[in-house]
Amino acid sequence: MVNLDDLQNEIDVIDNKEIHEMLSVWQKIDKVRGIINKMDDAIRIKIKAYLKERKWDRYLDNETQIGVTLSMVKRRVFDEKQLKLMLSDAQMAQVIRTTTSERMSIVTPETRERLKKYVKTKKQKI
């Protein structure tokens, strides 16, 4: 298991001119994040099962002052192709708002292999 203090020390002494060192430390952090995410998912499943078993939709723990709420969430998804057929360009501009932001993606060999299952690449014709 990785010691968090050791990771923090590595971050503090890293040479900002060497991206290889930064990515090496990021990879260690990502491994820890994966372990923690699995643990978080497991405990969330147990908490949800506990609440559902008792038919509770919320709970406040007096000792830790942590509250848990189960609620239904509706998510609307619009078929943009159908909207384009139904609306003019001016109407589309009024209805759809687009925002842009900068995002950095770091892909490890493991994630690259996992993504190959989902991403289709165009084969070059010879």
C-alpha cells in the first residue's frame, strides 16, 4: 500500500521540468484513487441496502452528524438529430446552450486497453 505522506513528499520535491516524474507520481495517485473508489462503491452499496431494507429514504446519524438521503432523479435526454429536423437553425440557437471548458485527460496503458473495448477506430485502407 502507498503511504500518503510519501506521495506528498514526492509531489513536493518533483522537478517541474521533468514530465516523466510528474506522470510517475500521478500514476501512483491514480492507483490509490482506484482502490479508494472501489472501497467507496462497496460501502455505498451497503448503506443503500441498509436503508432500503428498512424502507427509509433518509437517515441522520446523531453521532457523526452525517446525513444520507435516497431520492429519485429524473434526467431528460434530447435527441439532437430529431430537434434539428423539427426546428430551424435560429430556433436551435435559442433552445440549445453550449458551453466549453478545458479538460485534461491522462491515459495510462491500462485505461487505453480498457477504452479499446468502447472506442472504434477507423482502419486505414491499404
